[in-house]
Amino acid sequence: MKTFPYNIPPTDDNCYITIIRHGETEDNIRGIIQGQKDTDLNEKGFAQARLVADRIQGERVDLIISSDLKRARDTAKIIHERHPNAEFRIDPRIREKAFGPELEGRNWNDIQRMLLTSGTHFDDYGEPETQVIERLSSIYHESIDKATSSDSPLHIVFVSHGGAISRLLKWVARQSGQPVEGPKLGNTCVSRIMVKKEDGKRVGRIVERADTRHLQEDREARKLADNVDEKLEDKLTK
């Protein structure tokens, strides 16, 4: 019988959202800014996806929502294989931030030199931060509204990207008064939000953040690169 995270079953007034980052890509290794560039998982990325799918295989999952970008979608499909009865949806609202043609597809070190020479900042390029937060918070609210209504999913899994996940977690943390900063978001890391009613309002609290314990079961998958997405996340969110 499948269980819920922490063996704590939700009620009509609360639910879980589990957020998983996609597996590794070749651009991660090469130091290439991906953004909304549609890249594939590499062999290690597929192995990581299988490990995170194994990790939550014993949990009840009602709904899986994936970014439409292939690296997230392929990670989500592997998770869905372990939960064939779960509803599966693709939603572009949880895709990575668009960093624009000036940054996407370029090497991290080249971009740093370009910014230094031009006197510009990462925030000057690509999708406005307010727009990113708007689409992420939109799907978050929509999900918890559905999850806390009758006959609806009680455990929802998002499969997304490092920058998008970082922004969503920080937004949730600010809403709930939790510390905003957290550990780096490695490939296939697991973060969890428990949403419940407090004083008549639904409040999401982060109960797990950027956990990769499942990767330690595999020597190769455990050697996570300090890849460019994590460096970019640090730079953009300071």
C-alpha cells in the first residue's frame, strides 16, 4: 500500500507538493546556460531520474505536472512509469526562466566576461522576474486550490528546473515567514511543500529542501557537477 510523505496522510484541508529538478544534461557539464533551450538528458541524467523515481515509488502520487522542456519532461515520464495511475500533465508555466538570446546557449565564463565588459547584469536580459514569479505562483495556487477541494489530488509532483524551483521556493518561504535562502538545487533534488489551513488561510511551508539522498545509492550519479545552472541560480538570487 502506498503512503504519503512522512507517513502523514493529508486531509481535506491540506496537501503535499513535491518539487523535483530534472536530471543532468550535457550542457550542465559544459557550462552552457540553458534557460528555455530544449536540451536532452544525458546518460547520467536518465540514471538520476530513475533513482528519484525509485525514491518516491512507495508514495501515493495523484498528479504529476512537468515543464514542457524535454529534460524535465523525460524526467517526469520516468517518474510516471512508477505511478501509472497518476494523472500526467505538461504545463509551460513551470519551465525555466528565459534568459534571452544573449545568454542562452553560451558558456558561463564567456557570459561573465561579456557582462563585465558591457557593465550589464543578468536581470537586464530575458524574461522579467515579475513575469517568472507570476506564472510559477499561478500554477502553485491553482494546484493547491484543486488539491484541497473534494475528490481531488492530495499529492502533486512538479518536475521543473533549478532557476524556476529556486524562485518558487523563495516565494513560498516569504509567504510563510521561513528562511528564504536554502541549499543548492542539484539535479533531481527533492523539495517538499506541505499546504494546510492556518487561521482560515492556506499556507504552504517548506518541509524538505534540495534533498539528493537518493543519488548516494549510485556512485556515478552521486558525483553531481557544480554545474552552470547552480552557479547562475546563486548569481541571480543574491
